[in-house]
Amino acid sequence: MEIRGAHLVISHIPYVNSDRTVQFGTLVSTLALNGGDVTKPDTHVVHFVGEHPCHKDGSVMFQIQHGSQTQTLGECIVVNHSFSNKPPNGYPDYYEKMNRYAEVISAPARSLDSSVTAKTFRVIESEPDESVFNYLDTNSSRAAIEGISAKLKGHKVGIVGLGGTGSYVLDLLAKTPVDEIHLFDGDVFAQHNAFRAPGAPSVELLRIPPLKVAYLAEIYGRMRRGIHAHGVFLNASNVALLRGLDFVFICMDKGQPKGDIVAFLEAMGAAFADVGMGVQVGDNNLLGILRVTASTPGNREHIKKHVSFNDGEDDAYATNIQIADLNMLNAALAVMKWKKLRGFYQDADGEHHITYSINVNQLLSE
């Protein structure tokens, strides 16, 4: 379905021609607008591109016949026929009108071939000024949550560290309508990264490993615009690159640079979330704790208590055992917290510190 000028166009309508074969045509209706708003249909007549639809025996559908003349309606729309099928009280809206004509015209085709349908779920591309996505977010529209998803618009988000957890944060953020996503990491996407990040890189790519930010920006750039790759390690000398961001996900281990980042974000009045994962080998199995610690301008005192800025071995979250499912869960908890702060999810507790203990399956919030 698309709008061309002042016409509503619905393509891929199955019908039967005089040879009793299934074909596909296009329905075209004038579109009555009032100040940009769609109104009630101004006519019950509809136009059609294609041969004249027939019954399954090949006889013409005289019941809907109105006129047969090739003409141009504008916006390069060339139609071949017009049909009339008026209900007693007219059509209350365009859905009822177009759906009724599609059903009448398609019925003979479905009786000959039950697999034919007008509902193709064809990819619908979006314009740059219409959406950050390269194609329309039909998932939100199908669930009727477009208004709630709009709360994530007008937002600039950063991800510092594109390892296991950071890459999954990107995977989740890329599916939201945030205006910009900034990636910060100076490391390459090496072979071990392939086993703790989303996707499936080829061996050819790993032979000459690209920067993590470049590799991931290219992948998610296929879906959306507004991804900015910064191939640097953030520290006190370049932390100003975070200026202007509304929220930052800190997904890195090194304590000193993290301290510089946190100090800068607090001074700028920005909100952020720091993630940590401490996994250890137990009795021939793994155990550990995942952590998400959020910080907002009105709630920062807990950061020093829960986030370590040391590079030493005394940090319980500094172990380097990375498991993809735990990275993914850690990222999901962090993104859900951000969405709560934006009003996307209901937030009854307002928690700013979350831990998940693997062996006892316990999720705690503070």
C-alpha cells in the first residue's frame, strides 16, 4: 500500500482473467484529504490496473463493472478499469472500501489457488526525513505501540566498549528510533570476539580483522542511519567526544579510563549505565554475577559503592570469562533500564543498581 499524490494505491491483488489463470493487479482510489488528514471516502468507485477480473469459469464480473478505459490519473498512475460496488450506507473509511474490493476481486483466484494472497508483507522503505530506519518499523505499528516507541526519539546515545556486552547493547539499540548511536572502541574484531558477539563473521573477515566499531557500524547500518563509529579508546585526553550525548552505556573493564568517563558525564549532567560481569570457574562449572548500575543527575551517590575504578585483581567484576548468553542478558538489563528512564517501560521501583546471580537465579534491584 502506498500514497501517490492524492491517490491510495494497493498492489498485488490476485484475480482471475478470461483464460482462467491467476494474475495480479492494482487497486487505485482517490484519497480525500482535509488539511493533511484523511477523511471519509468521497466516492465508492475504485480504479483497477490489469485485465478485467473474472469469475473462476472465465466469465467477466459484471456485478462490479463500471467502465473500461485506459487513462492516466496523475503521479504516473495508468488505470484500465473502474468498478462500482456500493454498500447501502457507503464506506465508512478507506480500509472498509479497499478491503471489500480486494475480497470480491480475489475470491475467484483463491478458489483456484488457495495460496494466493494480497498480503505479501513486502519491505517498505522509508525516506531519510521520515525515519532513522532504512525501512519502516512495521513491528511497532503491528503492535500499536508507535506512540510509546516515539519516546525514544530525539535521543543521542553512546556505547563505550564494543566487546561482548557492548555489541549486544548495539544490537538492541539499533532497533529503537534513537536519532544517533555513537560507538567508541579502538580495538579490532578478533576471532574470540566472534564467540561473544551477535552475528556470524566469516573466516575471511577475521583474517584481516577490522576495527570493532567499523565492522559493527557496517552491519547495523544496513538497517538504520545515525550510527557513528569512533575507533578510539576513551580516556582523559579525548573524553570530550562524549559531549552532547544524552545517555552512555559504559561497557569496559579498565578502571582508570572509566573513572575519567564517569567524572566527565557527571560534570555534563548526563545519565549513564555501567555494566559489569564477574564469572568464575566453580566445581567444573561456571558461576558469577551480572551487574547494571545506572546514574542519573538526581541519583549518583551509589556509584562509588558499586563501581570499581581500579585495574587490580580485587574487582569482583574484572574476570575476563565472557559467555555470549550472559553478555546478551547483561546488555538486555542495561537497555531495559534505559528504556525505563525514557518512559518506555513502567518503572515502579526506580532501581538504579541491578544484579543477577547465576547459580541461584536471583535478580535483585536497589
